[in-house]
Amino acid sequence: MCPPAHFQVTYSINPWMDPSKPVDLPLAMTQWEDLRDRYLALGHTVELLAPRPGLPDMVFAANGATVVDGRVLGARFAHREREAEAAVHRDWFRAAGFTEVHEAAHVNEGEGDFAVTASWVLAGRGFRSSPLSHGEAQEFFGRPVIGLDLIDPRYYHLDTALCVLDDTADEIMYYPDAFSPGSRAVLARLFPDALIAAEKDAAALGLNAVGDGRHVLLPQAAVGLFEPLRDRGFEPLGMDLGELLKGGGSVKCCTQEIRAAA
């Protein structure tokens, strides 16, 4: 995670960003700290990436890399406003002792567009990540990569439209209308028992959530997801990240998951 010390919205690279709406930075920091503290209370380890001046979107740490089995596939950002973040993430992993850190040849925005289940790496495309990044990820991770086409600009990253509830299983929730007809068919075939989100909950960025196999941390406004999650044996935990939503991100965007080698 990366504290939002320099978070602001001075440009727009997704439909959620409106530079005319000021950010309450102390509130953004408080909301981020609440998320960090919740992870710690649940027994998770939180590593911190130092924020850099001039990189206001670094708080969305999920976008900087994807880590599977201790191997780090670095990001290559689509927009120049975020380009410099990629090297900061790679440097952090190398300093932390990760020996397999790959500088991406093709545009990918980390866990924004890569989601890891027990069987597959799901990979979004259409607005940010290049389709060429899917083959690069498959070769690097040695796991099958399933390409999914995003068609609604509000759901510009895969992690705004789909959440892995338990990465030791193939259990997800997603919003079908964010995907092309063919991708919806693929998801229905691979995940016939998935939790299907309603439009209202998706529009609250309710799928920008983190599941650890037991708990699901998600935006508190996605009220329609709470009962279905409980019915499946999960404990939903609502979080208020309203200030960070002004940048187009919520729980998952703020959380890069480090999957160590087995």
C-alpha cells in the first residue's frame, strides 16, 4: 500500500476523475489509514511504498505490478501521467529481495487488469492494458491467461468489474455488462457459480474489493453485495474510501497483493 500523501485530481484519465472537484486530503488519508488498519486487524502484513511528489495516483498501488509465486511482473502504464510509477515499484521489489522482477515490454497496469485465481490469470483489455501483455504474462508466470474484453469506460480496469473472492479457489464476483458478449460467455463457462453483481452495486465500485477467502473488504455503498456474500460464507466488511473514489479507485486499487513463492 502507498499512503495518499500527494493524492489530488488535477487531470482526468478515467470517467471518475473530475479536476473541478477538490480532494479533501486529510479525509483521504484517514480513509486510507482505516483500510490499512483493517488489514492489520485481520492479521495481514502490510508493506508500505513511499509516496513520491508529482505522482498523485501512487495511492492506487495495485496498478504497479502483479506478483505470482514470488515473481514480479512490473507495470507499463498507458498514460504518461503515471509512467514514472512503474520504476518506483520495480525498485521497491528489488530492494525487498525479490530476484525475479520483469520490466514489461507491453502496456499492462498491474492488478488493475490482472486477477489471479487458483486456475487462471484473468486479464482485462480494452481501455488500458494491451492484449500483447497477456502473452507476456503467460510466459512469465507459466499460468494460463484468460483475456477478457471490457466495453464500458466506467469499468476501465478489470478490478472495477470483477473481484476474486478466494484465490485458493476459482470463486469470483463480477458485473456482466462491463464485458463483451464473448467475454461474458467465457466467464459464465469458467465460473458458473459466480456471484453476479447488480448495476447499482457495480456503479458504486463495489467490485473494487479484496477477498482473502474469508473476509471481503468492499465499498460500503455496495449494499446489495453484502447479503449474497454472507450467503456464500464470506464476511463482508464495508469501507468508506469516498475521497479516493474521486480518482477512480477504492479498496482493491489501494491494495497490491504479494503472492509469495510456495
